[in-house]
Amino acid sequence: MAVIPWKPAGEMTHITKNTTRVDAVPKVTGKAEFSYDVLPKDALIGLFVTSPYPNCTAVTVDTAAAEALPGVKAVWTDEGKVCRMAGEFVAAVAAETRDIARDAVRRVRVEWERYPFVVKAEDARQPNSAQVHGATRPNVNRAADDEAGDVDAAFESAAAVVDGTYSTQVQTHTSLESHGMTCRWDDAGENLRVWASTQGVFSVRGELAGALEMPESSVVVTTDYMGGGFGSKFGAGVEGIVCARLARDAGRAVKLLLTREQEQTNSGNRPSSVQHIRAAADAEGRVTAFDMEAHGTGGYSQGAGFPAPYIYGVFGDPPSIPNRRIVRDDVYINAGNARAMRAPGHPQASFGMEATMDELAYALDIDPVDLRVLNDPNETRQAQYRDAAKRIGWSRRNAEPGADAGPVKTGFGIGAARWGGGGGGTRATVEIHSDGSAVVKCGTQDLGTGTRTVVAAVAAEQLGLAVEDITPLIGDTRFPPSGGSGGSTTCASVAPAIKVTADAALATLFGRVAPALDAQADNLEAVDRTIRRIDDPSKSLAWADACALLGAEPISETEQHDGSLSSRGTAGVCSVELTVDEETGDVRIQKVVSVQEAGLVIDKLTLESQLIGAVIQGISYALHEDRVMDRLLGHQVNANMEFYKISGAMDIPEIEPVVWMAEESLSRGVIGIGEPPVIPVAAAIGNAVRNATGARVAGLPITPRRVLEALEREGRAQG
Amino acid sequence: MKNFEYVRPDSVAQAVQALDRRGAMPLAGGMDMVPGMQDNVIIADRVVNLKSIRDDGVRGIRETDYGLVIGALTTLTEIAEHPVVQSHYAALAEATVEVGSPQIRNAGTLGGNLCQRPRCWYFRNEHYNCLKKGGPRCFAADDDAENQYNAILGGGPAYIVHPSNCASALVALDATFHVAGPDGPRAVHADDFFVLPTERLLQENVLRQGEIVTHVEIAAPADGAKSAFLETAERAGFDWGISGAAVSGVVRDGVINGPRIVLYAVAPIPWRARDAEALIDGKPLTEDAIRAAGEAALAGAEPLSNNGYKVPLTKTMVRRALARLA
Ligand SMILES: Cc1cc2nc3c(=O)[nH]c(=O)nc-3n(C[C@H](O)[C@H](O)[C@H](O)COP(=O)(O)OP(=O)(O)OC[C@H]3O[C@@H](n4cnc5c(N)ncnc54)[C@H](O)[C@@H]3O)c2cc1C
Ligand code: SF4
């Protein structure tokens, strides 16, 4: 069957409109069962033994005393494990209760061989530093080394040159629901049943089947509700594999999810960056040269890369800055590893680049919005800069930083995002039963974005039903496969698959009921819970009556995503108004506007929710979050949610989410946007602080300490 | 956590008796103690739950001829919301409402707040065997340390900051702490209750084994008496102050008498800035006087490697708190 294009937006009933989350009530009332809540009868609790030293080998692991403790039912050990950070997993126990498990892990005796360690990137780069990976790999690895054009000549002939060093911190994942799962072996150990907190039920199944050397068809993974992933929850992880092993050895279900401390140290992070950027522009403000020397650390792993120069550049095809030199090193330290995190690399890139753009604007005395419009060839974003500026009240911005009277200064900032998104690789089944029920099955999962609602809204749109008429079933490997929810690809993968499948099911239904309406199937349409003739809408059947005709033969169609219904590449802009108290260093965000293109908007409400959530996460990154590694013993000293600070409700201002509903954007097909709105928030905040005070706080997070220190450097300290 | 004995006394006398041996600790709201025990940094062999005490006087807020009496088991929420505390003992109300979150204030008690253990992250991490836990060194003192939240005044050999908001307010209000113990009851001035690490390392106050705080007494404010508490935190809610000031004094015709200036979150005890107090005592609270007080309060500051920012910040806290009295 040929794929039918999306209806024009003007003819949509649900799509492009606001659909309340189908699972809003169970979530708000606490009825929704998250993976962490699942506790099969007789389940044991699993807990890890972790390395107390940041660079060491667990030479021997002796669990005898732990096993002797009543209630301990299984143990796992990884003798010989080389640990490149404090907190690495070297053994685990499964016990009747969490208390027994806690006592048991303290009885595991490990003989450690210790090595010198280093936990700060600036230390690891020193020639005499301790080596993170011993003799096997150096600490510093060149990860990018590119040059184009004639950089030195461009700087010489420039109208303005700016030079700054910008740094971004390590942001840990801190999922509210920690990583892990519950495993139970069924059918005398033949089959494995898994309740995982994951953004990829199929990738968890694959990893477990591989590790346990069993067919994928013998593993069932479900994720009904999960509490946050942001790129850190695709695989089974050590915790998943160990959980399955403990469950097999104990002959009992085992629940093993990381503790809060382990969630901080072991579940991945957004790597840090230090970016020394020089940039040049011509007299009109076009950026002509970009020269960056950067490094960053992804802990004991690589992966601290980020795109640069970011967004801006009008010369060439694809547009970029013509004269550019980029040198970047990945630096190892003895700390938790990098993992994909909401728009990996982009917020770091944005922070350095947007600061550079604003410094150029000050140097050339050009309005930062005008400078961006001039240097950004993307026409959507050109319009978005103006829109975001207008909505934040840009005309109130002091061109002269710090011009307000008194210690509390107001500042404005702006920044931009780009992202790919796009979809593919998803199948779905739509069933229509004689009782009128419409069941949609798709092996995607809802990592909190509203996927279940998207599934229902698209099916309802195509079948001419109300959203509540649809039973959306997701988060289970027994359903047709879909990919992991990452890269902002879920909506653009799932929505088209549901549409194609619903269209197919509807076509079948039309075929079955056409005789009753005395029509050809292609002369039927489904509108407002009725099936009716296009040529004579008075000839119709209520949906329920039409379905009743199906009798004992329900409809079940399985189809897949079609590339013509989704697209890639989005534009977004964020603007910020804030105040800075120059005597306390306190930064209060007053308002944030997040403007985001999303192609065809499936559910405007959950999309706005994504923008709001991203702004909150961006504020938290800008002002609060910071992994603090201690040089003395090499631990993360704030591996908790008390001192690993995350913005709270009182830190969050008015947020205006603006979904870009321009016809040219809506007609592009579905593009996911879970990630891009987080990108420019910290950069826009950094620029607003600079605008407020005249001082550049060049490092994240922008704490009172950093603000006060920056003011002191500028000779503007008030104390 | 280590196994422990659990005792539920009916009376203060029973509590004192149960506590009169090494390793016994009182428990109130548990907001500080239970997580500390779970993390193996607070270790008790016997836990005596004060909440089972039925005696009068250990709970609730009463106005007396002398002033105000607050039982040690009174929750922080009760204190923060009490109309008389709000109107006549503003510093205490303002300090209390900044503690943690509503949940913590609902469970946490005044006695527990005053006697809570340090929040220094080296102290709270089992792997760091620091002076405060009987270990050989203060990690925070090291130039390489993450000491951004530690002391700038009164430090050495340990550099904690006293965590209690309420403590600095009560020192500013010249409160008296009433203590019951094996040797009978005694009264301790708030000024004398908290002790520097040079005096005691394993404890932050003068309490002896077996002693508990039963209630706190504050004299009724004189005519024109005012007080205020102010802090700066990195987050607007649910966060520890990184600097603060509690102040009080009798202000008539713009002149302040008997001022008390107590710095919060900068020293191992609520830190009285006596030089600054002397500087403004009996003088008009002008902008210049306030500024001079701020300078004097921090004159002796000796920041560690990463907390120099607290010096200008605390000057601001002193200035702004005093300005609220003017
Ligand atoms: C996340 C978080 C944030 C917090 N933020 C703040 C803050 O900003 N400001 C602040 O001041 N506090 C803060 N706290 C600490 C909290 O307010 C105090 O821990 C609480 O008031 C303690 O009261 P409690 O009754 O729960 O004490 P408990 O935990 O029961 O006891 C604390 C300590 O006091 C001892 N103790 C208790 N009662 C008595 C008594 N009557 N006599 C003698 N000793 C006694 C106990 O033995 C124990 O050592 C925070 C706590 C948390 C967990
Ligand atoms: S300041 Fe006190 S609690 Fe912190 S490391 Fe030093 S001795 Fe320990």
C-alpha cells in the first residue's frame, strides 16, 4: 500500500493540538508503577561492593563472611577487576532485605593493589601526573586537529578580535530513578523476565542475551514507566548483567538498582570542557576566524568532544567560519565516565561559542541579536532570534553592561541550538476488535517525554477516534521492535510508524464494512467515531457498529515507519532575563523564552513540556550542578543530592515555551526535539550575567563564588 | 549501619539515665542522625529516642514572665510559624524557616538542630577519617582540598562551619539553653554552649555524656529591640547557607544599643563579631557605621584555599542584616 502523506495541519483533530498525557492521572496519583516499584514476590535485594580507591585492582575478593550472614542468597565477584575510579563495582550480594545486603557488602574482604591517581583534568595534563590507565594509554589524547583557510592572516586583517577561556563542568546524570532492574528466571531457568529502567527495551534484551549466552527470544524486557534516562540508560549495564546472574544463582527474583551515591558516580556524565577561543570579525560583524584550543574530560573514558565552531558562520557550503583552527584533547582522570547526555557535546559548544559571539558584539558595538542574524544562515533561526528577543523584552536591555543603579543588575542574553533528530526503524501493530477497541502495540518506551500519548494521539487522528478510545501498549519486547529513545528520534520514529499502521488497519476495516455502506472502500473516511461515505456523508456507521461487523475476525495489521513522514534538522533559540546581586553574587533568573522548531508537532502540550523541562535542566547546569572531585583521596565528595545541587522549584522562573508553528516547519514531517532546547540555556544565562554586570563569568556553574570572583577581577567587587 | 540498642524513655530522667554511658546518643527528629548512621559516620551503640518523653516543657512554645520558652522537641515548623516568634524574635523565625525543606522542618526539632553534627563533606564521607571523627588530619585544611564551604574564621585544627541556622539566631538573641544530665539540670548561655575545635574535636558543644538540651529560654525583648537573620545560599530553597548573619540590638531614635552580630556558616561556632559590635554600640546606625561594622566583623578572617569569596559575601550579610535593624 502506498504511504499516504500527513493531512494538512489545518485538517487535524489531535495532531498539532494539545493532548493531555494519557497517563497523567496514574502518574500524578502515584498509581503508575515505575520500574523501581516492581517487586515480584520473594524478590531479593542486590547491592554492590565498590572500590574505595580511585585507581586500584581488586586482587582477591573474599565473600565467605558475607555469605555466612543469614539471609544472603547469592554473591557475584569480579576478582582482578582494575578500577579506574572510586566506586567501581567489584562484587555484589543478593539478600532477603536491604539491611542484610548492606551488612553483607561490608563483610566482603577485598585485597587491593593501589596505584597513583589523578582526579582533575588540569593535574592529569601535567607531565609528571599519575597515569589513569597505567602504562597502557597516556592521560592526554589528541581528539581533534583541524585547520582550514588562513587563520593568522584573518586575525591580522580583522576589525575585531576577542580572546577568552570558557569552561564547563562535569554534569552527572542523576536520574531520579537510579539505573538497574529486577530480574526473574521463569520456566526452570529457561526464560528471563526483566523489568528495567531503560530507554531501550530491545537494547537491554540484546545485551542481556549476549552476556548470558541465551537466545534473545528467551528474554522479555518491560519498561512501563521509567524515571529519567537522558542518554544514560540504553544498555543492561554491569548492574543489569549482575542482577540477572544473582537471580539465576539464587533461584529467586532479584531487584538491583543503584544507590544514590552509585547513581552519581557510576551512571555516566556530560564531560567537562575548557575552551580557549580566539575569534575575529570583519567591520560588518561577520565572523572570519575561529581558533580554539580545548580539552575536556570524560573521566576514565573518552568522549569529551563537542562540535566547534558552533552554529555561526556564513561562508562556504555548508556554511562555516572560513579560517579555523581547532585543537582538542581528551583527558583521562580517575573518575566516572562520559555517557550520552541530552544533546551530547552541544551545551558545551554553545557556552563557548555564544560567549565569543557576545564579546564580538561588544567589541564591534553591534546588538547581539543583529550579530547572530547576520552570522546564521538558517532562515528559521533568523526569525527565531527576533521572536525570542521580542518576547523577553530585549528592548529593555542595557547596551552598556551594569548600567542599572544599585547592587541588583538586570541582564539579557540569547543563544541558539541546532539538532538532527529524525526517525526510522520502528514497527507497530494496530488491532481493531469487534467490541470497537483499538489497540496499538509498539516496542518503544516512554522515557518521560510522552511517547504513550503520541502513540494514542496519532492512532486516534488516523482512525477518526478520540484519544481515550485508543489503548496504547508500549515498553515491552514482545511488541514490534523500535529503537532506543535517544538522539531525539523517538517521536519521529514512532509517530510515522503508528500512522502507516493505523492507515493500513483502517483500509482493512473499510474493506470489511464497505458492503454495509454500499460503497467502495476508497470512498470511505473515518471521522468523529464514524465511518462514512466521502461522496455522501449521511451514509455512515458509528465506529462501534462498524467494528461489530468484524465478528470473530479482528483486524491486526503490522507496518513500519516510512521516511517520507519524518525529517531531520531543527532550529531553536533561547532568550533569558535575569538579575545579579553584585554584593552576594546571587543570580536570579527572571524569565526564559524557549523557541523551538519541531517539524510536524504531534502533541503541542507534551512538546511544550519538553521545552520547559529542558530550560529547567539548562538552568540547573548553568547555576548549580557540578561534580566535585577531591584531590586528596580521589572521591566525588558530593555524590548525593544534597551537595550535587540541582535547581529546585524556587530557582525556576516563568518559562515561555514557544512551539514554532510556521507552515513551512509543520509541513516538514515529524522531527524529535527532546534534546535541542537544553543546548543554549546556559550560554544565554552566561551572556545575561555578562550583560548585567560587565563581568564575564567564564566557567560553569555560575555560583555566587564565581560571580564575586569575576567582579573582583574586573575591579568591581562591592564587599 | 551498626546494630544498636533502642530505648524509648518516658521521662527526661529516664532518658538521661539511658544516655549515661559511652556510645549512647539521643535521637529526636532523626533528620541529621539517621542518614549519618546509615552512612556510617555517626555511630551509636544505643539510641535513646527523646520523642517518647512525656514530660511537660520539652515540647511546645510558651510565653512566660521572663520571655519565651521553647521545648527542645518542638519542631522547626512550629517555631517558624509561631506568631510571637515571628513578631518578637524575628531572627529566630527567619533563621528557622531557612532550614532545609518543609519536610525537614516538620520532622526536625530545635534540640536536634542545635546539636546536629558537621555537614563538611569530608566528615560525611566514610572514607575520610578526619579529625572530627577521631582521625589524624583535617582534610579541609589542605590547600588542595575542596574547602569552598569551610570556615574563614575560628578554624583550626578543624575547619567546619557550624551548620545550625537556629544556633546563630539564638546566640544573637542571647538565649539560655537548659540542659538535663546525670548531675542534674544546668543552664548554659548560648554564647558558651558552642565550642571551638581547639577545645573539643569530637563534639561541637559543651554537653557531657548523658546530657540533653531540654528547653531554650529567651528573654522578652526590651522596648525597641529588633533582630534579623539573613543568609545566602546557592539555591533559593532546600540548601545550606554559604554565609549569613544574625543580628540584634535595641534601636531607639536610630541609635543601636547592645548590638549582637553573629556570623553564620563561616566558623566552627556561631561567630560573634565582638569588635564590630563594640564599634557600633551606642552609635547611630548610619550607612557608614554599618559598612564599618561589616569590615570589622571580617577583619580577622583567614580564608582557606577556596573560600576567599566568603569574606566579601559575609560583609554584605552583616551590612544587610544591620540595615534591617535601622
Ligand atoms: C538536606 C538537608 C538540609 C538541611 N538544611 C539545613 C539548614 O539549612 N540549616 C540547618 O540548620 N539545618 C539543616 N539541616 C539539618 C536539620 O535541620 C537538622 O538536622 C534538624 O533540625 C535536626 O533535628 P532532628 O530533630 O531531626 O535531630 P536528630 O537528627 O534527631 O539529631 C541531631 C543530633 O542532635 C542530637 N540531639 C537531638 N536532640 C537533642 C537534644 N534535645 N539534646 C541533645 N542532643 C540532641 C542527636 O544526638 C544528634 O546528634 C538539613 C538537613 C538535611 C537532611
Ligand atoms: S573541617 Fe572538620 S569535618 Fe571537615 S575535614 Fe576538617 S576536621 Fe573533618
